[in-house]
Amino acid sequence: MQPELRRTGAIEIMTNPSRKEELAIGRTLDVEWVAGPKHSAENFGNPGVPVFATPAVVWLLDSLAHQVIVPTLEQDQGTLGTKIDIEHLAATPMGMKVRAQAEVVKIDGKRVLVKVEAHDEVEMIARGTIERYITGSIPRFLERTYAKKKSTHA
């Protein structure tokens, strides 16, 4: 089976669905992305500030931390965010390219620590770490999570 291009939100990822890859320290994923108007601080409630918003920077890096792990998962497994430690270092104007990288730096059972960073065309704009937890079954996780809703309506 040939590798295929898969789009996850604004991130395009090459995957090979016929072969599970190995989760190992040093595993990386890089993307290039353009900061667009829907990711501006103005769109996040900060009028008059048309720059790449901090929540959007964190979203991009967290998505990348998830995606670096996805090709290593078994069917029905998934990752869940458990800790985010990101510094947003510099503003990026709308329309500028952003390059981001995620690298697996620690594996502790089902907990995976991913180092992330992003650069615009001029400088580093963000860096930090994101911890993701590998769950054995997304359907089971969702069942447990939505059971909370049922218990509040009893």
C-alpha cells in the first residue's frame, strides 16, 4: 500500500496505513504552515491585534505533538493531552510561514513527553513540552467521559 497524504485540520501528514511505526525517543515530525486570519489574536477576542494568537500557537504545537505519535498507535488507541508547557516568545504577522517541529524526548509507559518548537520566517516564536497519554481505547475513554453527563441528569 502506498503512503497517503492525510489532512488533520490545517496540518498535512504523510502516513502509511499498512505499517505501524515504532514509538521511540528521537522520533520527529515537521510541518510548515501559514498563519491565517482565523488564527489571529483579533479572532480570539483581542481587537486590533492581527498576529498569530497564543491559543492558536498552542493548538498547532499540541496537534503536532499528537500527530508525531499517531502512526505508532494500534487501532482504537489515541492520545490525550495531560500537560502543556509552552512559551510564546515572539509575535508573527498574519500571512507569514511558520515551521514547527515535534520530537519525542521521553517515554514513560503510556506517557509520552514531546518537545515542540515553532519558528516564523525570522525567529523562534514558541518552544516547550507537551505530555500526551496513550489510551488503549478511545471508545472506552469516551464512554467513561460521557457517563459523567448521565450521572448529572439522574
